[in-house]
Amino acid sequence: MLSRTADNLFWMCRHIERAENTARMLGVNLTMSLLPRSPQSLAQSWQAVLRISELQHAYADRCGDVDPRTIMQFMVRDADNPSSIYACIRACRENARAVRGSLTTEVWETCNTTWLEMLRLLAEGQLERNPDAFFDWIKFRAHLTRGVMAGTMLDDEALHFMRLGSHLERADNTARLLDVKFHEQPDNTSTGGHQAQDFYRWSAILAAVSGLEVYRKVYRDVISPERVAELLILRADMPSSLLACMRALSRDLQHVANQRSRETGRLAGKLRAELEYGRVEDILRAGLHRYLENFLARINDLGNRISRDFLVPLTT
């Protein structure tokens, strides 16, 4: 497969995944903002949305003070913000248009319709009138896109590059979400877990990755920081966990491997093995923030290596 084609397929799926992740974070933050909270706590939660996407400096330069309405517009409508929902859906559609010959008609029509319908909803003021409904629609379209891909695409290199993009972006988002949310409290994450504000904090983290019902089914107990970390890092049966993403990433790398990608495959396998045999007690004892920073550095390195081995290299 041509590197340009693989690059478009890879980024098409990264962008739709990023749009969904952004919609999830904003939706959860919006719900949490309705709870009785101090102004300082409310401002910190909205600042966390910017930190997760590493956009706090860009936002400060262009928008100034932290304001929930302004952040919502910045993260949804701003065409110049590469992580906004608008920019991600637009990029997904443009990448799909560039490789229409490698996609089924159903996949292309799904991407194109998502873009056109989003423009209509934004023009009609759906975001301002009912933001929860808008975010649910974004999540539904992302689910639909992945489902159409799985149901209509040939199981060949094109699909594997698409999956690589999805799982790389999902792992990155889960790690960033955990890092920012856990970093909001002291390192001794085992304390304060039974306070009401902590309960809502952990519930918000789980809701942002559709993990609240999964948590209750797996643990059948009160939400605790240790178990939230275990679920989202080490549980292979949790779709958005770091281990689940790395297992899928390693499998797809094996399917598209070439002579240049041997080291990339080895590093991905090493990271997967560390997660498979890791223990949450060891991770928390060493420091969750440090662990997640290391994971993000390694997953970013894998993304760069995949670009060098298969795709159009990223410019630095």
C-alpha cells in the first residue's frame, strides 16, 4: 500500500476517535458543572479539559480567561483548533475523500454525511440549545463509523491501518484523562476516596470512557481510585484500557509489518507485555503521574515510528 494512502486511512480514524473523545470530555464536564461546587473547583475542571488536549496555552493566547461557554466554543466550533470537534470531523472527511478508492461506499457516505449533518446542527444552534444531545450525536456517529468499517471493509492492510489510528488515539486519550484527573488530587490516591466530591470525580472519569456500568459489573463495590486505575490501565476486557489498546495495536502492527518496522513492533510488544504483567499496586506505589507520563512518551514515540515506517513522516 502507498504510504500516502496508509497515512490518510490512519489519520481518518485518529480524527474521528479524537472527536468522540472530545465530545465525551465536554459532555461529562457539562454534567458535573451542574453539581454544587465552588467557583475554583468549577474553573479547575474546565481547565482540565484544556490540559488533557494540551491546549491551555493556545486557549489563553486567543481567548483569555477560563470561561465554560468560551471553552465549549473553542473545543467544538473553532476551525483553527486542530483538536476541536469541527476540525476533527472536517479532517476525517477530507482524509476519507482522499482515499475513496480504498473505502467501501458505506464508509465514505458515513463520513461525508457526518460532516454535512454536523454543519447543519451547528448552524441551527444545536450546541447552544441542547449540548448533551449534540455530544451524544457525535458519539453515535463515531460508533457508526467504526461499525460500518468493521462490517463492510475487507480485512486487509487498509483496515489494519485504520485500526492502528483508532487504538493509538484511544490509548493516548485514556492516559491523558487519567493523568490529569488523578493529578488534581495528592499522590496518596487512596485517601479521600469516600468523600462525595471524590466519588463524583471518579464517576466522571469512568463516564468519559463509558466505563461506569462496566466498573459496577466488574467490581460491584464503591468507586475507588485504585480500581479506576486498574480498570483503565490493566483490564484487557475494558475496550478503552491501555492494555486493550496495546494488544490491538500490536496485532495490527504484525499484520502490516515490513523490514523497517521490526523495532517498532518490538517496542509495542514490550509495552504490551509490561501492561499484561503489571500490578496496579506497583504502579501507584511508584507514582501514577510518573507512570502515565512515561506511557504517553512511549505511545507518542510509537506514533512517530509508525509514521516513519509506513506513513508520510511527520514534520518537526
